Amino acid sequence: MSHEAAAGTGIPGGGEGPGRARVFVADLGTPEPALPVLEETVSRLFELTGQAGAVASRMVLVKPNILASVPSEMHVTTSPPVVRAVVRTVRALGGRVVVGDNPGGVERNSLRTAEACGILAASEGCFRNLSDEVVEVPSKSPYASTFVLSRLVLEADHVVNVPVFKTHMLTTLTGAVKNCYGYVAGANKARLHLSAFSRGRFAHLFLDIYSRRIPDLNIVDALYVMEGNGPTHGRVRPLGRPVAGTDGLAVDAVLTRMMGLDPLDLRLFQKAAELEGDPAWGRLGRFRSEEVEVLDLDGRPYPLGPIPDFALPSTFNVSLERQAELLIALGTIRPVVRPELCVGCGDCTRNCPPQAITLDPYPVVDGAKCISCFCCAELCTEGAMEVPAGQAAGLFDQMFR
Ligand code: SF4
Ligand code: SF4
């Protein structure tokens, strides 16, 4: 697709029509496009969403997902070529770029993590450790009185959110809204896990943190997608379809439909629906199918459908979502260690919010303390902590047979 051809489609700038959010799907036909193709695609997405003229002379924070120190080939973190394409596009449009994120767990030095996953190099000299300067801001949700956020997030003129499309054992989807949990600095994430230890509470917290600085643009790295028990050790599949829009909830709704679910199947959207009309929250975004228009790069309706045979996390059960929340809140779904993969590094003990893990010599989980947040599985780079497929289903069977 050339820019000239696209420009002739009559798509107005501004990204969104009066009543519906617009989300664009760039069907590239390959998960490994050449960098110039990716740059052209990202540039087009800026145009279509009305952001091309909005970044000149402004300080633009590019916020990828830098969850853990793992190689980019695992597709746990945002693909370096996608980050590079966004950095180059913002620069070409006259913006001053800063790239940064807070990694998962208690890690405070994102430089190490960014180097391991290739994002430091892809940032082309613009990377900053977001934990260096923090600000404490009041919370609107009842599970924390304040949040400790990175100052740069709040001071940026413009935020371009660049998550990666994955499943998540606690939240089912990690996309645009969940990526903003990375606004929270270092060990403060563990404190929030402790105070909001259920899916519903956590969804409430996410929306609160997201609303502290709603990104101006979301470009989801969906070159690959992780299914199953993400966000670190699920199964990776090629997709080749970056998704973008100015409304993060609308973007996440499109990802949810690609996973074969209705947005209101997820606690994130159930909570967003509950908060609608509350003047303290304002407008978080649009997510119902009738509120979201899905278009291709030429501005034509995009035939959105579920990814065939997409595997959801074993912790998710669509018809029993609220019961699943109860089970998780009671700590009945617990990770187990695979000793054959464990290298005894102790990262899981350091990253466990309630300090429920001891090494003896392999990790031992204290079931009375565990809050089933799955941080240990998420942050174990060896894949040695997992929620075995069938554990949640077995519990459902026992309770509801
Ligand atoms: S389970 Fe993973 S994080 Fe924990 S000690 Fe073993 S290898 Fe390290
Ligand atoms: S053992 Fe794992 S799932 Fe349980 S509270 Fe600790 S980090 Fe969370």
C-alpha cells in the first residue's frame, strides 16, 4: 500500500468519528516485515489516527513492554523493530523521543532489562530508566491511597504506548491498558498486587493507573501473539497484524475479539462498564462492538474475526469468570515448580508480593500466604514456575459438578 493510495481514500484525520472509536489493523501478511515496511506502516498509523501532526517539537514518551530480561525471540517484550520504527517515525515527524518502561517485579534498573530484550539498541540513544525519578499521586480506586509513578510519564507531552499482544494468567489479556501498569515504579507493583488481590480489584487498579495518563496513541506489536499461559511462557504464534488506535480500551476490545471473546467477558471491560457515568472517572474509552469501528490501512472495514483455535489461559473460564475471581482471591489456584527447569536463582522469592516462597533447595510455595498473582511464573525466566493446565478446570469441576 502506498501512502498516495491511502491518502486517496478520504479518511479524515483525527483518528475517530463522532460516536465510534476507530481501530486500525495493519495486515502485513508476515510476522517479520522488513524494517522499511514497518516504518511505512507505523507512519501510516500515525496519519490515520490523526497523530502525525501532533508530535512536532513535543517530548514524546514511547512506552514499550520491557517485562523481563529475556531475548526478543521469546516475544515477551515488544519487538525491537517495532520500537525502532516508532522511534524513527516520531523523530521524522519532529518529536523529541524518550523510550522507557518499568520492568516487572522489584527490578529498578530497566537498562539491564532493555539491553537483554534488544529494546535499548532499538531506542537509538533515547532510552531512559523510568525509575530514576518518581512522583506519588493519589489513587481513585479503594485498594491503594497513592501510586508511585515515573515522573517522565506525567511530564511527557505525548505518550505512544507500544504493548505486545499476549495472554495473561491473571488478567487474560495484556494489551494497551495493562501495559500502562508499567507507569508504576519498581517494587510498588508488588504493594499493589497485595492490596488488590483479585481480578476485579486489579482491573479497577489498572483503569485507575491508565487514567493517570491515557496514552495519545497505542500501537500494539501483534507481529506475533502469545496464547495459553502468558505473559512469559505461553505459546507464540505468528500473526503479522499490528493494531493501533487512540482509544486504548477500543484497541484492547479488538484484541479480545481476536482471542475469540467478547470484551464484556473480561473483568477489565466489566469494571470499565461499571465506572461509566461516574464523574470522578470521566470517559475511559469505548469497547462494545457497536462502539468500535475496525478498519484496514486503506480505511476500509476490516473483517475482524477470531484467531483460529486460539488457546486462552488455563486460569480463564468464560462462563464462570466471577467464580474464577473468587477462586483466585482465595488462593486456590497456585503455581507449582518444575525442578527440572529451576536454576535456583531466587528471583521468584524476591518478586513474590506476600513473600510466600522459600528456596529449599527449590521454591516451596506457602499456600496460606499465596494470593495467586502469578508474578513468580511471569518473572521466572526459566519457565520453572507454572500453573499446570487443568488445575483451574479441575477446581471448577469439583465446585460445580
Ligand atoms: S523457579 Fe524460576 S525464578 Fe524461582 S528459583 Fe527457580 S529458576 Fe529462579
Ligand atoms: S507464590 Fe507466586 S502466585 Fe503465589 S503470591 Fe507468590 S508470586 Fe504470587
